Amino acid sequence: MIIDENAINSFILDFVLIDKNFSVRELLEVDPKTREMLDSLNTDVLGLLMPQLVEEYGANKNIDLMVSLSHALISEKLDSSKVSGF
């Protein structure tokens, strides 16, 4: 079996063209076993590594990790940068 790089590039391109972002909070809410982890996604916990987060945003504020490869979703957040790639 040979997997050509074009197959991988095609998959990545399809993934990039989906105007969807993925949220760690949303993923954890799906399974009752992982819902307990939601309590750990806050500024207090991340503040142990980055204390300035607690100073800037306050204590015990919810945080989320968002992942997206869609240029449409991130281009408006990058005022002075050009979105590269596809």
C-alpha cells in the first residue's frame, strides 16, 4: 500500500476548508466521565504557569482552547498579519 502525499494534502485541504472550530470545553461536555475536567479549565489553574492571566482576567474565570484551521474564522482576528497557506 502506498499513500501519496497528495492524499494527505487533499485531506488537510478538506479540513482547512471546513468553517468550523473545535472547542476543548465542548468536547469535554459530551462524555459524563470528562465533564469533571471542565472545573480545571479556568484562570486559577492556568495561572500557575502564567500568573499574568489571573491579574488580567481575574480569578476562577473559565477558559477554553479553540482549534481551527479555517482562514475565515481567524483572518479577522489578525489585523496586521496576512493569512498564509491555502
